[in-house]
Amino acid sequence: MTTKTRGRGTLKSVNGKFDITVNINGKDKPLQVSAGEYLLDALRREGYKGAKRGCDNGDCGTCTILLDGKPALSCMMFAAQAHGRKVVTIEGLGAPDRPHPIQSAFAEAGAVQCGFCIPGMVLAAKALLDENPDPDEAQARRALDGNLCRCTGYVKQIEAVLLAAKKLQTTGKGGKR
Amino acid sequence: MKNNITRFCFPTTAREAAGLMARLGPRAVTVAGGTRHTRTISPTVETVVDVSDLPLKHIKADKAGLRIGALCTIDSLEKSPLLARWAGGVIARTAGMGSNALARVMGTVGGNVVRPHPYNNLPAVFLALGAQAVFTDGKREKTMPFAEMLAGQNMLLFGHKHLLTEVRVPAATKSWAACAERLSLTKSSWGSYAQVVVALDLKGGVIRKAAIAVSAVLPKAARMTKAEWVLEGRPANEEAAREASAEVVEELDRMTAGSASRAYGRHTAGVLTRRALMEAFGSRP
């Protein structure tokens, strides 16, 4: 049950459930979420499996999404808090047959081993490149310092971010869009 | 999974938010960045007051000084050109020391200063710069020195009866030399073993005023007043830095230890004080 006053108003639960609307990957999607359900759980239940459950404590970054264009830890916010906001998951960035230049760069740079952390890293990289289309290595490292990888030493991922920056500049798709 | 929440409110004004908190008392909790809060909410809470829509995301300066909205993210402090020029950029650099990129983008100034974690990085820098906390109870706005806000009985009110709206930093500190030092497991660690912020009013190589704030080794950030007295009126040199750091160690010895062992915490804070002072001396000789 949604009672709109000003802004996003007030959400009241009915039988422990909240009806919310979240713009996910460009489409408004009505969701029914439980009280206290985290956004990560709601997204995965709805089929957005790219956001991964890792630490459940905001430390590993595998659950990273973009919330209103900024990277956010979906395990650290209630699903109801996303009501009226824009969420981008890895599924909204590209597809296997039409990968986003950042996804292509990760593949070309050999930055993917088990792949578990990669959706979060790609989205963190997207947020960086939207804000700073030409980052240096230190800036790329800093932007990804919340995304843990247990397979690699991060070298390839940083190379991938810098390669993605070049790709986006070449294709004229750099910067916020 | 917490199934006891029956309402999410998204107020658009601080007065509205504070009014809700006052009316609902312990049955409500405020959430902004939520980097830790959403995982630690009490089972008695029925209403979540999400304050992230409030217009408190400003960083600006006027004649009185710097005004930082409580909903500024840690990341926005780190990237602010205005803060990069204020007191040697110490606020921006301290913001950049805290945790990882994702937590800095989500975490807010308000959450960092009113949540009583001893290792939160912003209380020490605001304390050293003599900041004031501006808050509302839903009826009127009040201002209180930061040091007073950090006192136990006042901290209990924030997030329940009081809503922090702004942090004000005095204009005089703009030209101060300041530096922050932190020891943590890694650069991206959430917590620190010790953190020291020094802020100095220097003229002609002489320390006119000194502020040293220490956190992480104490339950909450505190000023090291005796070490400040050691510095005031003296030339900014290594001898002064050494004596002040020794005084910090002694002063900490008289206080309760926080997250690190007492001896290690004291020693570390002393080393960080000397380093921070030397850097501050060098940045504005």
C-alpha cells in the first residue's frame, strides 16, 4: 500500500508486505517486498541474478548496483528504500550478444577468472567512467577498492578499466549518459 | 530478515523528519546512507524514516565559515574543490581515508558523526577544527559545539529526538595548517587502530593556536588539550612535535582505551601525532 504525500511519501505494510515501484534497468517495475527485505534479495528473487550475495555486510562489493547512477551496496539497504528510485543491475548494461564496452574490456583484458565479483566490478567501473572518462591507474584502483576478488591480484581488472576508458572514448560513449 | 517494520517514511524536510522521530520515539529509526545501520536496527523498530531525500547535501562557505550538510556523502567531501582548499584540505583527505569507495559513496556525514563508532573518521577532524553541530528537534534549530555533541547524553538524542542537519566549521580555520594520520589494517579498512588530526594556526613559523584530536584508541574522539598547550606559542619545529606527541601518549594513558590495546594505541597515537605535526609544519612554514 503506497500513500503518496510529498516526494516518495510513506509506505505502509499490508500483511507484512510493501508494494513499491522501482525503475530497474530503465523500466518501472512494481514489486512486492517483505518488511526488512534487503534490495539484494528482492532483485535476485525477481531474476536479476547478476547482483551476488557475498559478505552481506558491505565489505565485498559483489552486490553492487547503480542507484540513481551511483554505485551502491544492495545488501546494505532495504528493498523498500529503493521505492521511486532508479536501479541499474549488470543485466541492464549489456547482453552476451551485445556487451557493453566495459564488459568487452574485462573479457579482452583477461580480467575474469571465476567471475563472481565481476558484475560488481563492472558497475563500479561504469560509475567511475561516467564521472571521470579518463581515469589514471590510481583512480581506477581507488574506485574499485570496495570490490573484492579472491581469484586475482586485481592487475587485470585495473587494466580492463583503463582499456574500457579508451574504448568508450574511441566510440564517443564516454562520460555520463 | 527483520519482519517487524511496518512503515517506511520518506520525509522531504528536516522538520518533518524530526517531527516523525519525536512522535514515534524508539519505535522509529532514521536511515540515510545505511552503510551499517540497516544491519543493526533494533527489533523494536516499526518505522524506518529514510532521510535521504532531505535537502541537506550542500557544501558551501559564507562569512561565518564552512557549512556542510548532514546528508553529504563521504565521497562528496573527498571530491569537493572547496574542501580541498580549506585548512590544507584536511576534511577532504580525512574523508578519503574512510573505508572503501562503495561505502564512501553511500555513507553520509550525519551517519559518520552521530553513530558512536570510535573509529569513524570525521568526528576527529570536526573536533580539531572547532566545528559546531546544527540540529533540529522538529520545532526549532539549535547549535552546539561539536565537543558537546559528542558527550554521551547528547549522542543518545541524535537519530531519535534530534536530527543533525549541518556541520559548521569556523571561517578562521580556512588558512590553518592541518593534517590527519590514520593507522589501519589496509587503506580500505573500515576501522582504524588509531587516528590523529592536528590543526594549527601558524604565523611566522610560530604556533598561535593548536588543536589535536585523537580517535579510534578512545571510545570517542577527544581533544588532547595538554598537548595543545605544549605547542601554543612555540616555534613549529621537530622538538615541539616530539614533546607534543609525548604529551598525547601521557594524556591517553589517563583515558580509557578503545579498540586497540592501551599500550599499542598510546604508542601509535603518539607516532601519528608527531607525523601529523611535522607534515602540518611543512605544509605551512
